[in-house]
Amino acid sequence: MNITQENIDELNAILKVKVVAGDYLPKVEDALKTYQKKANVPGFRPGKVPAGMIKKMYGKSIMVDEINKLLNDSLYNYINENKIEVLGNPLPKADSIVDFDNQNEFEFIYEMGLAPKFDLELSAKDKFTYTTVKIDDELVNKYVSDIAKRYGKVEQVEVSAEGDLLNGDFVELDANGEILAGGIFKTSSVFIDRVKVQSKKLFVGVKKDDKVVVEAQQLSDNSTDLAAMLGIDKAAAETLTSKLQFTVKGISRLGAAEVNQELFDKIYGPGTVNSEEEFKAKIREELAAMFVNDSERKFYNDVVDHLMSKVNFNLPTDFLKRWIVAVNEKPVTLEQVDSEFDNYAKGLKWQLIENKIIKDNNINVTNEEVIEHTKNLIMQQFGRMAQSPMTDDDLNDTAKRVLANQEEAKKLYEQVYGQKVMTLFKTKFTLENKEVAYDDFFNTAK
């Protein structure tokens, strides 16, 4: 077998693979013998079918299978041995013709997309603002209030306000404002905060037995929620134009729990927090930890944007579009690929940049590091679920079971690589720490 590479340009190449009979015939003969032993042909005992008949029945398909296996292995080995950085996989050239019926020597021609070459320097000259959320008294008090509401009790009230839940009956009205015979009738609930802004005021300030008339499409932005509210299917909810009358039967309000020892013990366990000051200090600590991920994400996104604009290179666009069409599980056209290719190209560009950063800086991830990362994630999950800690043996066994799933393992390896790349960014770039108010942080992060 002989493989030659012809570079068309810096991003595209042709691979020509010449296969002669000696490359595949021994494998074909071995496969035919295996078939002969197992073949079940009427009129012959198992294993006694003549070799010539087996060859006539299965020879061509076996030859094609063995040549394809040989091609796959040879291409993979050639690319690895020659350290060729490819994008996608080699594609059979559309106009190359192979005649398995009449040839015993073949030339297979493949198109290949090459990864672009580019330089990248992570320099202290590049400056970034590392923004954190200011955990001030106003923010802490807001979270205290939210927690008190979350642990509060539902009470019935006489007059509705924002945040209340209304229980009652929906009926559909006709063009004259009368109840439509055979129309929608549904006992349901309306959570005022989920009603469209322009209609919310209709449900505020109402009492039991009051009637509210509202256009169906003004109830909710979400057709799935509207369908559930009215007891109809989603398609009907999307096209419903009628007015609806809602008769209030009850008003529920979630009252805030008292901020006292009972609440502290319910959240953190008996004796962990013993005063309102300690409670607020605990919340302050939790908020600081919670917002770390947001700060990290914003910094990472800023770096990505900077490097994407700083590094310029081209991709083998035409090849990649054909490759996407060829390997997609569902049939797609070049026109469909064209419409979404810019987003794909951006993702691929960042992947190439990140891979270069990892390679240039000798970043490696060991199996032990991934196991520890997985164990930490499991412990965090158990902490959120307020369950008792696992033993070390249970934790190790659970982590190994998670990593036995190849897709999950790939994701977890990528997370650890991401953490190491983030650490590298912090050491290579110049960071200016800046503390901002909660609202300013998330408005900027958007």
C-alpha cells in the first residue's frame, strides 16, 4: 500500500491511497474461511459448504469490507505518524471512481482539511478587569427576605397583590362577551407574576367572586403554560384569539417566615447559627462563594472575545461544509449548512485557539485529577440536597461509575482542562480587580 499527499494550499490537501491485491487478499481469504465454517446453506452440513460457493456468494462484499477496514486503519496511522493536524476527517473525492467488479488494484482519493498555522502569545501586556459582586448590606438583606419567603407559609387573603396565586374558573367568551357554548371551561390557577406585564394589573386588587376579562394571548408569553392553564393542547393555545373570563374563587399568598432560631435551625441544622448576625454572616459567605462562578465566567468570556479578535486565520471552509453534510446524522443541504456555518466556524476557531494554548503550555490532565474533580461535584450535589456525606469508598465508587460513561467522562476531562486554562490566564495576563454592585455586575455580564 502506498499513500501520497499533495497539498493544494495551506488548508487543503489530497491523499492518494494505492491498494494492490497483496494488501487485502490474505485478509479476504481468512474471512472467507471463517464464513465457510459458519455458513448455513440449504443442502450442505454446517462447515461443509464448498469454498468456491462461499466465494461466489460473499467474496465481493468481504473484499469491500476488508479494503474499507484497511483504508480506515491506514489513513489513521498515516495522519498520526506524520503528525498532520486535520479538521474533520478525510472525505472520499466525489469524482473518483472505483470498480470492485473488474479491478484488483485500486487508487482511492481523499480530500483533507488542514488545521491553520498561527502564532499566539499570552502576555502580561494584555489587561483584563476581574469583576466581583459587592456583597453589601442591601444585597444580604434582600437574600434574607427571599429566604424568609421561601420558608414561609401559604395564607388566604381577601385582596390580591403581585406575587399572589389566584384560584378560579376560566370560561371562553364569544364576540358579544357572552359565555361561549361548548367553549373552554377550566378550573385553574393564575400566578400573577407570570402574567404578561400589560395584563398583570387586571389581576391585582381583585377579591373573591370578582370576574376578570382578558384576551387569551395576554395571559402568558409561553404557549405551553397557557395550554396547561386552559386545559387545551399547545397548538390550540398558540392560535387562540378569544377573550376569557376568570372568576376568582380564592387568593393565596406566601407569607414570610420569621427570622428567628427556628428558621436558622431549619436551614443549617440545630446550633449551627445562633443569631441574626451569624445568619447574615453565613449568607454573606455563601453569596461570595456563589458569585465566584459568575466572576470566573465573565473573565473567561472576556478573554475568549479578546483572543478571538486578536488571532486571525482562515479555515478550509468549502471542505468543512461538505464534511458537515457528509457526517450529519440527519440529512442536511449545503444551503442549511451555509446558514449556520458562521456560528460553527466561531466555535471551531476557539477550539483551535484553546488547543494551541493547551499544547504550547504543556497542560495535561491525569485520571486522578478527573476522579477528584468528579468527587467534588458529587459532594456539592449532596450538599445541595441536604443529604448526609458519603463514605470515601462510596464516593470513589460513584465517581468511577460516572466516569464509565464515555460522554460524561469527556465532559469532565474538558472541565478540568478548562480550570487549568483559566489558572493559566490568571498567571499570564494582568488583572485589575474591581468590585461592583449586584445589578451593575449582571447588566455588564449580559
